[in-house]
Amino acid sequence: MNASPERDILNVDEAAALLGVSVKTFTRALRTENLPARKIGREWKFSRAALVGWVGDGRSMDFYRESSESSPRSADDGGANNRRTAGWQIELD
């Protein structure tokens, strides 16, 4: 079996696969995050090492801090209206 060597420069499909996410999720991150990338012509190109470094340099607390700052919770409702499940009615027996 002849295994092909890993490429250093990746396209969108390969970069998404490297990070283990769908192309749709990766494209969303490309628009909203500061991914290390270059656009050459109509195509985005990514360095394998730079993507691995980008993931390794991230901190989960930065994500949670940004999330809490971008969606302030009201003192009245404890933030319940900001939840994805706001408005769900659950009946208990």
C-alpha cells in the first residue's frame, strides 16, 4: 500500500478534515475567527502547522469570557431568555 505524504498546504476540505469538523462549520469559523489563512485567487489555503498551532494557542476561558460578555444576562430572569431553550414548556408528571 502506497500512502501519500501529508501535505503542508491544505484547501478548505482538507483543513476541515484536519480539525475534524464539517466544511460548513469550518467556513463559519473562517468568517468569524482569526484563522491563519491566505486567499490565493478564489481559493483559501491553510498551513497545516499554522492550523495546529492556532488550535493549540486557544484557551477555553477566552471563549467562555467572550460568550458571557456578548450576551449579558438580565438580573430579572437570571438569563433564561438568552438560553437556546427559552420558551420551552416542560410538564412534569
